[in-house]
Amino acid sequence: MNAVCKRRRLKQANLEHRQHKSANDIGKLERSNKQTAKRTIFIRVTFSFPVSHLSSHRGSA
């Protein structure tokens, strides 16, 4: 199984190498999309906590 997968990946890599620019651009787009998704989730999580903390502190004080 692994050997077959590796061969397929190598073939795919060679194909992408031949179509160099288009394949690279697609790969970069996919990677950046994943990174931005992670960032937005991270920002949402980090910002949701301090806001709730601030509101509770204001209420008590």
C-alpha cells in the first residue's frame, strides 16, 4: 500500500513540476486558505474570552 501511494505521489509531484506555475499557485492558495482558517478560529477563541471577562468585571465593579 505505502509503496503504491509513494509512487502515486511521485508521479503527481512530477506532473506538478511540469505544469510548474499553475500547480504551485494552486498549492499556495490551498495552504494560505488553511492558514487563514486556522487564524480566524484562533482569533475568535482568543477574543471571545477577554470580552466575557471584561463584561463580568464591569458588572461586579
